[in-house]
Amino acid sequence: MLTSIALIILLGLFIGSIFTKLKLPSLVGMILIGIILGPHMLNLLDSSIIGISYELRQIALVIILTRAGLALDIKDLKKVGIPAILMCFIPATLEILGFIILGPKLLNLPILDSAILGTVIAAVSPAVIVPRMLKLMEEGYGTNKSIPQLILAGASVDDIFVIVLFTSFTSIATTGSNFSISSIIKIPISIIIGIILGILTGIVLVYLFKKIHIRDSIKILIILSVSFLFITVEDLLKGFI
């Protein structure tokens, strides 16, 4: 496993730097090297790495969103409050409606399949959005109107909205059941519970960090560990919340 991890990191960084010099996103190069090393091409990765790929994706997502959260200023979020909320739903909704309207005409797809395809296309990737917006914030582009902060905040909730719709549409396609309004109600419930837990945990961690002198690196490890625990709790409570 250690050899596989070393190959992924070293070759990923190397290919990523090459793509950067070519004025292309480094992420594309990293994805490409992952495909090349994976089981469908050179098959150089240990099977244990493939077995924990879901957990690795969860860790990567937590790190990306933690980085985004630590870069956001609450004052900036207050300035873009309502537009940020609209950003969470309107772009994805319009994209899905576009596929529902054009899918049957251009691709000869059933309306339900068009809706599923629309949710797939509408989902944004934090791995792409977060680094680019942080770079814009560092360089000062659009910060006077808090545009990068607006996109960062919107992109996080957008995924929740789209994933719930995708799950509902695929459930209808596989089971033939009707669309449930309760699945839509899950969206604000999920967001509100997440906000409450985040605020309470943030208050406790801030109090802890003020009372006890802890290095910044240790603080990051604590925040990430708490985030991992939240994911575990979420999985355990899926049948109830």
C-alpha cells in the first residue's frame, strides 16, 4: 500500500506541474495519472487502495471543504447572503430543466433519464471550484464584491440539492415509484442540521483553542478528526435523520 500511495502522490504532483506549465488545470493531469495507474490500465495500485477508495474520497472532500471554510470570512458571507442562497439552487435547477426540455428532442431520451442526466451535469466539483476560488481570493479578483466567496458558499449547498434530486430520480427509475415531496423536504432539514452542528462544534472548538495553547497544525488535525466523526455519525443516523 505504501508503494501505491507514493506512486499516486509523486506522479500526481509531477504530472500536475506539467499540466500547470501547459496552462491546463493540474487536476486534469492528476485524474489522468490515476486512470493510468488504476486497474483498467497499468494496474500498479495495491488492491487495498481500491478497497478504501470511498473513504479516501470522503477524506479528500473534507479537506477541500475545510480549506474553503477556513478561507471564508463571516463578514463577506453576510454581504452575499441572499445571492449565495440563490446560487445554491437556481443554476442547478435551470440546468436540470434544460436537460428535461432538450434531452428528449436532441438525444431521444425519456424525460426521467433526461432529468437524471441533468442532475449529473448540474453537480459542481468542490475539487475544481474551491482551489480556483481561493486562488482568485489570493489574487484579489472579484473580492470587492465578494464573488469568489459567493461561489464558494453556493457550491457547497448546491451538491446537497443535486444529490437529493439524483437519488430521487434514480429511485423512481429503478423502482417505478412516484416522486416524493418528502425527498425535497430533506434538503432544508439537512442544511439546517448541518449549520446547527457546525455552529455548536465551532463554539466548543474556539473555546478550547483559546483556553489551551495548541499549535495550528494540531488545530487542523482536530478539526479534520471531528469532521470524520460527523461523517460516521451521519452514516449511523441515516435511518433516523
